[in-house]
Amino acid sequence: MVPVLAKQALARKCEFDNAKMTGNYECAYALGVVAGALDIPKPDNIDNMVSLKESVEALYNNRNTDSEQINKIISLLADYEPSEQFDEQMAGLFNDGYEDRKIKF
């Protein structure tokens, strides 16, 4: 998977009301964006996507934001159930999202 495709897919999905997240690559990037935007510390020793989502989700559910974009990403994440698969590209996408803190439309 080319990381730019996951980033573009998430950006496009934020433009639609009925969009759904479709893969762990998008999920990894989305979790990174949300964690970065809400100043959630990066989790340590994550080895699967389910654990990553659970650890970040537990922290962002307790925070509020006025950002429509972040709220849209959170709603996309709420409807997505990842598989445990986690690879180097997903880790890279999470880190990219964390550093980006905002996706570009």
C-alpha cells in the first residue's frame, strides 16, 4: 500500500456524510491525526491495530474539540473495527498523522 493513498482516502471520506473507513491503513493514519491534534501521547509497544485503536480511543473519548475535521475522523473511527494486522507502513502512517495533526483537503 502506498501511504499517500491512505491519506488521500481519509481526506476524501471527510468530505462525505455517508463515507466509511475501509482499512487498517486509513485507520492508522486517522488515529495518528486525532492523537496529534488532541495532544494524546503516542502509545508504547503497540503490535496490533486493535490495541492501537483501543488505547487512542480511550483517551480521545474524554476530550472535546471544536474541529469539524477531527470530529468527522472520530465518527469514521467509531464505525470501523480493525483487524489485528499491524505492519511497518501502518506504524509509519500513524506517525505521519501524528505529525500532520491535520489532514489536507
